[in-house]
Amino acid sequence: MKALLFLSLISIFSADKAIYKFKVPALEGGTIKLSAFKGKKIIIVNTASACGYTPQLKELQQLHDENKGKLVIIGFPANNFNQDKGTNAEIKEFCKRNYGVTFLMAEKVSVKGPDANPLFKYLTAESKKLGMDDPIKWNFTKFLIDEKGALVKVLPSKAAPLGPEIAAFLN
């Protein structure tokens, strides 16, 4: 009985830190290591350059600028909904030129389906624990991760980066 309780506690505490094992290629070159963000809140968002929600990049940038030191935003360009057909170089240029993006951006990935990036497979599995079987319905889905590395909420595309749900997450 004690062994079972001990194993249960280990799985609870290690599950919160599983996000930190992921490393992804950065759009700027190099690698984004999520382990570098322990103790900070993280927002992971699938982005697209030709989506009706693309202007959210401006609000994400503002959120980044206003919360440096306590919040990390990582954008993941994806073409799962046929709205980001550009190359990594084109996406990088588009985001900087049109929205002044300086927050972290990963290289283009698949966020859904059998070829989904392992990080998004993990986030989708964690979302199920929150009662969401299919969290990524469109571009600009936002995964909110607390300072301990636990997924605490998934927000749909329409949730504004400067809206009340993210404000509550940051407080």
C-alpha cells in the first residue's frame, strides 16, 4: 500500500515537469529548451500567417513586452489549416515586418494528426485530463502552462491574448 501511494505521488509530481523535457528548433536558429523556463508561466500557441486571427500576433507581442521575466510566449507556425504555406524564413520576416514579433517562435510544425510534433501530442494528451479531447480546432489555440510546468487551461482561437482569461492566468 505504501509503495502504491509513493508511486502515485511520484507520477503526480513528475507529470508536472514533463513539459520541460521538450526541445524544439527555433525560427531564429538554435534550439528552444523548455527546461530553461522552469518557474515561469508559458503560453504555447499555434500560429498562422494568413488567418483571421493573425492580428493576435500584435497582442501576443504586447503581452510578451508587458510580462518579461514572468511569462514566456512560444509561437509555433503550422499549416494544419492551410493558412501558413510559407517557409520558415518567410514566416520569420512576415511576423517581424507586420507585427514586430520578438517573442520566441519555433520552426514550422504540424500541431495535429499523426505527424504532429511530439510537444503538441503531449499537450493534446494533457488536455484530455482537463476534459478536452480535441483541443486544437483552429489556429491560435493557446496552451497555458503554470510555473511548475503543468497545463492548466487551453483557450480557443477567439480568446484574445489581452483578454480576461489570460489576465487571470497571469495573476
